[in-house]
Amino acid sequence: MRGAEVVVEGVGKAFGRISALREVSLKVAPGEAIAITGPSGSGKSTLLALIGGLEQPDSGEVLIDGRPLWHGRDLARERRELVGFVFQSHLLLGTLSARANVEVPLIGAGMHRAQRRARALELLDRVGLDERAEHVPAQLSGGERQRVAVARALANEPRLLLADEPTGALDSATSERVLDLLFELRDRLGMTMLVVSYDSAIGARADRTVTLVDGQIRSDGTSAPADGSPPSISRASDVGTQDRTGR
Ligand SMILES: Nc1ncnc2c1ncn2[C@@H]1O[C@H](COP(=O)(O)OP(=O)(O)OP(=O)(O)O)[C@@H](O)[C@H]1O
Ligand SMILES: [Mg+2]
């Protein structure tokens, strides 16, 4: 399996008089891991929603694997098969156990019940919730629910992971564990990842960090190398030619 290629071309999105995104262009190669940062209200969640096909842009275009997202595509079906989402609000199903929540994306995939269960339990184990598998969301802490949401997003091995602060509620050790899982899937399956986060641990592991300010890309560059030398920054308009120097 190969990760999805994502191209955002001059995308604009307004909510009433609020301009959430202005002329945003971004190119993400298959298997690339991008950290997205920027102040509150800068448009990070809106950008993920547009790439995931949850919102339609007012102008510009989102292309997945070279095809425009909003032209004659069965978005609901493609989303299910292609994209794993981790939202800021976890949206777990309240009546289902952690395990059953993780199994939800696998139900449409024609997987046997025993196999689904095994996959869900393995993922919950990976995020440190093996002993919480049969608890419903109301019996879980915020960080535990967040980890169930991560496990669910990864259950069907998506070609594209869109995660909005997946480690926001987690201590650094637990957060490290979740990141290990994300990056292992990236390395093993070539999954493309866009992760909104203020967590510097994600920035350090990502291939690039994109910073949004006021609905525009302020910087888009390779993450700072471990030797402490400054990261290479390319202008937003140059993103087609990724600067891979120093890596
Ligand atoms: N559905 C909506 N209706 C109206 N305004 C919205 C809507 N969604 C987002 N906005 C506005 O668009 C701007 C960008 O919002 P967005 O949620 O993308 O920011 P963000 O960078 O994710 O912020 P945070 O770090 O706080 O999550 C904000 O000014 C926000 O108030
Ligand atoms: Mg947000």
C-alpha cells in the first residue's frame, strides 16, 4: 500500500465574514508526515476538514492522488476507505465499548468478527488501553478517549491520516507511545500524515512543519535537524519542490 498524495491549490474558505483560509497551497507527498502548527483560530482544523472532504472550499481545489476532491466522487465511500480522522472532539459512540468503537471502521471492510476483535485489541494494547477495552467512553478519562480515537482512526490502515491534536490531552510518556504507533504505521504502510499539534515531539519527528497564521501559510519547511542547525524554510509558493537538504 502506498500513502495518498495531497495537493491543496489556492484554497480559500470563509465562514460568514471570517476568512478561515486564504489562498492556501500545500503539497504533501505519499508517505510524508507533516506537522501543522499556528495560533488558535489560524485555520488548522479548517484545513484538515477541507483535505478530508468534510468542508467544501469557496475557491481553489484539493486533489487527492491527482484527482479533485469535489468532482463526481463518492466522498463518503472514499473517505471511509482512504482517510483516518482524529478530531479535537473525539466523537466516540457512547453506547459502545472502546473495543467496539475501534471496530466500527472495520465493519464495512468485510472482516470477520474474530479478526476485527483481534485487530481492535491489538491497537488498544498499542495505545496502552488493553485493560480498558470493554469500558464505554463515559468510563474513560479524556486522554483515554483520545487514545481510543487514535486506535479507531488507524484500524482500517488508512492511506491518509488527518489528526487534530491527537496527543493534546496526554502526558509526555503516553504521547510518545501514540506517536510511536503513528510513525510505525507511516514507516510500515507508507501512510501520509497531517497532524495538527503544538507538541514539539511531533514537530521533531515530522518531515516538515507547516505554520499557519491568519489563514495563510507562514512557513513550510523541513523540521529542524537534530544537530540544532536552523530548519530550511521554503516559501509556500515553492512547496512543489520540497527542500530535502540536510536530511
Ligand atoms: N463552522 C464555523 N463557523 C464559523 N466560523 C468558523 C467555523 N469553523 C471555524 N471558524 C472560524 O474560522 C477560523 C479558523 O478556525 P479553525 O478551527 O480552523 O482554527 P484552528 O487553527 O484549528 O484553531 P485552534 O488551535 O483553536 O483549534 C476561526 O476564526 C474560527 O472561529
Ligand atoms: Mg483546531
